[in-house]
Amino acid sequence: MALTTKASTDIAQQVDPSQTLRAATALLRNITSHQATRKETAEKTSLLADADEDEVADETPIWLVLTTKKHIIDKKRLKPGKIALPHPYLNTADSSLRICLISADPQRKYKDLIAHQSFPLDLAKRVGRVIGMTKLKAKYKSYESRRQLLSEYDVFLADDRIITYLPQVLGKVFYKGGSKRPIPVTLEGKRQNLDEQGNKRRKLSEGGTKVTKTEVKPSDVAREIERTLSSTLVHLVPSITTSVKVGKSSMEPQQLQENVDVVTQALVEKYVPQKWRNVRSMHIKGPSTAALPIYMTDELWEDEKDVLEEPLPVKDAKRSKKRKASALAQAAAENGEGPEVIEVPGPDGQTRRVKKALRKQTLPDAPPVKPSKKGKSEGTEEVDAKAAERAEKAARKEALQMQKVAAKAAVNGTKDVSDGKITQNGETKKVRKTRMKAADMI
């Protein structure tokens, strides 16, 4: 599959729809073949499998992976954004879709809104339960109760005012798998940005009044729920990679291609700083498939100022440092600081004032003394004195040894002393000792 790249300097750049369609066709064909192979060789389903780790049955999600040149944001956002899809991966017209709405207190207010006669009847039948934040904390404390709640409904919607508190309340049962994380919805009335005279409302810091909101209506809640079910979520984190769910494996390639085109345009225009100049690549992939590219840029930098010059080789860098140090030393001498204090560049690029070490100089008429093997220079007289001392010490040691031999021979009554061998009655000690051993054996 050929891939065309585009320069990020073009403002009107777009993702090629034909390229997206080819990638979507190949990806769906690969997922379908893997599913067929897995069904043929699959064993019986384990009854001990956790429900919170399972994805939606028979539905493999398709993700759009956006890679940017710089981080999209500096801090993690707990409230995800929304992008409307032309072909939602949730079937909003399915009457068997079970919805649980988690609202702020008091929950009775939102139950009455859904039970109101102006609320769409088909949507009211799918909203199976409305539960408030206080009741959720009190009733679903245990791990088993949360797993039961997870298995009872297909989609969980939550008021965007309490969406940031739900990870602590619901725990990993809801947030580990990710397939049934609560989706934020707006259950408040619209903000009034105009005052009574029709002028734009001023801020409190500028002497204006506090922003007021209109009373929420059943039709507004129904419109917000339907819009949320037909949208995809954008979770932003401090990273160069962002993944957005754009479809499922049961879609047609044309439907998946249309979803990808809409998401790429909205994602770049609304959430990516510097727009297309900050986009590096785009891929589509499944949970366990390879990422198929649909867009790649030629330039790896966002701004020309970010491009650094090519570093010098090691030898050239050392020469440059030496030249810089000599130039700084010369400048210090001109400033009257003396040759013993100079400024040299450090490893961090900052200059430091150090004292220059003085080198030993020899007189021209006195040649340097060649060091010995031990690294010390010794005079001729000192060498002769040490040699005479060693010879005298060896002679004293030899004379003392001869005195010891003579004294020992006198004590034992020997008749001959020669070269340190003691004899008695013309026999050596060794012969005499051997004869004594033989006599003992007889």
C-alpha cells in the first residue's frame, strides 16, 4: 500500500480519503480473518473471567492514533472532549440499549425530567436508571456490587460536574477496562451571556454580575444524551500520542473512512496547537493489529527555530575548547588579572575562573636529569654508598653463620667441619642416622 507524504507548511492540507479507504479496507479484512481463526480454535469460555475486563461482545474497536511533534497540553484533563460521528459506533436506535444516568444531587430532579411527558418516550425507555452521587457512594461500596452494576447496563452517562469524582467512587471495575467508563453529559441549563438590555455580560473583575443559567428542560437533557451517544471521546494527556475511537469491526469500510475524515479534521482544528504544523503522523489500528498509516509529514519540526546545528566531531570540539580557553586567558591578561587566573569553559557551557598551574622550567645550561625506572633521580655517590652498605651486611651475615656452625660442632664432638657439613668418626650425620635405623629394625 503506497503512502503519500505531505509538507506541513501547506495550510490547506487534508488527509487523502482514498488513502484512508484503502487502509480501512485492509484493516477490517485483517480483523475479520483473525476473528474467524480465533472462533475455530477457541476453547470454552472461562466462567472465572472478569466482566470488567471484557470489551463489548463481538465488537472490536477501531482507533485513530494521532502523533504530534510537541505535547498537545501541559496537564492531564479529566473531562474528555466530544466529536460527533456521522456513523456512531453505539446504535442509538436500538431499543435494547440499557443506559444508566449518574446525576448530581438531588437525583429526584433529574428523574422527574426524564419522566416528563415532553421527554422522548423511546429514549426514556432506554434510560433504565437514574442514580445520585450520594446514593452511589452509599450503596456501591463493595467490589461485588460495582461489578453487578457494570453488568446490568451497556452505557453509563454522568453529569459533567461530578465526572472527576467518579474514579475514586467506582474504582478499577469501571476504569480498568475502559469499555464502559462513564461519559460526561451536561445536565444544566444554558449560560446567559447577555444581560437584560442585550449587551454582553461583563466579568466580575470588571464590575459585572455573576453568570446565570437558564432552568434545564426535558428537551435539553434528551438532546444532550442523543448527541453524546453519537459522539466519540477525546482524552487529552501530556503526550505526543492521542488515540480516539472512530468505529468498530462490524462497520463498512466506507463508513469507517467517513468517521476517520471527520475526526481528523475536528481533532486537529480544535485540540492540536499550531494545527497541521504540529501533526507528525496519523494511523488507524485495532487492539492487536499493526498500525496502518494514512498521513505522514515530511518535516519533523514545528518551527525552524527548533532545528539545532549539527554538533562538531569530538576532535574539533576539543580544539575549539582549547582555542576558547587560550583566548579567554589572553583577554584576562589584557584586563590585568595576571596569567595565573583565567576563565575556562565548563561542561555545562558556563565559564569558570581558575588558577593556572605554573610549569617547572629548567635552566638552559643544566640538562634535565633522566629519571630512573622507579621514577626517582639518584646521584652517583648515593648509589655507591648503598651498594657498599649491602656488601658489608652480607659479609657480617656469612661470618655469623660460620660461628654458629663451629659452636655446634664443638658441642657435638665432631672432628671435621667443612662447608657446613658436620661429621663424627668419619661419617656424616645422614649416614649415621641411616645405620641407626637399620639396627633398630634388626
